[in-house]
Amino acid sequence: VKVGAYLEQKMGFSNVNRLKGGIVSYSKMLREQELTDESTFKGVNYVFDMRIGERVTKDVLAKCMQCGVPCDVQTDCANETCKRPFDDRHFIQ
């Protein structure tokens, strides 16, 4: 599922834009130009492979579901047939 399509179709947003080259290219440009503190994108860019996520900024935007401590380590079921929706992912400390 592409995030733009998810935001438009499932969440009803109508003003969804895409970055030229994508968030990965944007993150790379920020690091190369040492501009991460000025990024419009905050936190971690989660990907759906073994990389799991790439930190773009130092911002932590989620909390642990168990203790409430700020945390952006995302976990998910290792069972590939699990049907839990994207918006029901878990963040744990």
C-alpha cells in the first residue's frame, strides 16, 4: 500500500503531495547538506522490508503502548499472513 493512496482512499485526505525522488532521496539530501534540523518530515521513515525504518530527524512522535514512554521503535507480527491493518501497528520500548 502506498501511503499517498492510503491517505486519500482510507483517511479522506484530498491535498496529498509526493516528494520528487521520494522520502529516501529527501532524507539523503538533508544528511548531505546537514539540514536535518530543518526538515519538514519528522521522525522515522518506516519501510516495509528488513530495514524497518530510517531515522530522518531526532523527533520521536509515538509512545510505548506498554509504559507510555516516548518511543518510535515499531514492531509487527512476523507472520506474513497476519491481516492486522497498517494503522494498528504497535510501538514498544
